[in-house]
Amino acid sequence: MDLFNNEHQSHEHSLETLHLINRYEDFMDSISSVADMGCGVGADITWWATAEYIEITEDTNGNVYETVRKRNYKCYAVDKNTSAIDKENLPSNVNVISSDFERRSLPIPVDMIWCHNSFQYAINPLSTLRLWNEQMNENGMLYICIPYQSTYQNNRLVLRSNSFNYYNHNFLSMVYMLAVNGFDCCDAYFLKRKENPWLHMAVYKSHHAPMDPAQTSWYDLAEKNLINDSMKNSLHKYGYVRQEDILYAWLDKDFHYVED
């Protein structure tokens, strides 16, 4: 569980973002399928499976009625070990898939891939993102939340290494990998608060196919408009991208500098 003592704490952390996403009714209306990669006990995918909306109707006399309806998304719970999932009490629209999320496992392309506190375990992160891109519908959203292994706390650099976390992912490396794999990191959402170990990313699958990471530079990504203006300006000024120059919006629509 890394930074959480139990799955309940992990889900409580997820709910901060889930509640933000739920505010965007147009987005929630636009999707019909969700996959949770590294689903754990299935608490997050259960949230998606039981999501509701309010249907407003008006009769001939002008009376307005509100009815709560289930969105009834087609949901997939993907994990190498699904034994902790209470399958008997899962919503009927959740399909449990026992599989490593680094392998092709979804029977259909999905509109939303959710991955909270799991991507850091990917042994081959570049190929994993490419595979996820291939299993998504165009304009589908990918959400990833990962912990930093290096953070500043009380102005002191704190380093840690959790078992089975072989990469020290950071904001810039994640943007680079996401964009190379065809995810739009221009019209995208990122959040990394100061002295908070969590990096949040919400990006859309673009019309660009995944590229060869051995042949793709930051300049290539800028030319394809896969990174935003603050990143382009930093790149063109210095010849590389500096995190301190980067400004991104989060789902709350506030703009934030990405902070260590």
C-alpha cells in the first residue's frame, strides 16, 4: 500500500479526484466504459460502476421532476491478484480481469482508464502507456496518480525506495512518456503540491499515434502540440525543459506551478 495503511485510506484519497471529475457532467455523459488498472479491492471501480446522475423531466402542466438514474458504465477491474475483491458484492456491471496491467487484457477499447497508486509498479512504463493508449478510444481520458520517491519536507530532501518501485518518476519524465505515447499533454491537467508526495495527471488520448521513444525529442512533441506553451517556452529558451517554468491547470480549473 506504500503511503496508505489500508485500502480504505487509498479510496479516500481517490475520492478527492473522483468528486472533481463528477462535477463535469458533459464528460461523465460522454463515456460509457471504464477500466481500473491495478484495482486493489475494487473500491474505486465500484464508485464508477455505481455513479449516478439526475434526470430532469417536465410534464404537460409544467411540473418538473428529478429522478436519480444509474449511469451503468461498463466497468473492468484489472489486477494481477484479484483475490481481495469481494466479487459476490460487486455491482453487476463490473467485470473482474485477473491480469498484469502491462499485458493486453481489455476485451474492448474503453473511454476512461483509471490508475490510482499503481503505475509506479510498472516494470516497463513506456510500453505500458503505449498499450493503454491502444486500448482506449480516441479522446478517452487517462488518469494516473503516483507517489514521488523524493520530496521536500520542511525544506529537507527526503528520499525513499519502496519495494517493486524501480523508477523515480517525476512530473517531467511522466509528461515526456505520456506525450511520446500519444497522450495530449497540452490540453491536460496536472497537480503536484509542495511537500505533498502525490503527482496527479489527467490526459486525453490524442489523434497522434505512439512514437518511437528512442527517436522522439521534446522538440518533436512541441511541434505536434503535445505539450503546453509554458513547456514550449522553457524548451526554446534553455534547450531543455525546466520544471520551475511549468504552469498547468488542475481539474479545479485553478492554475498551479508544479512543485516539489
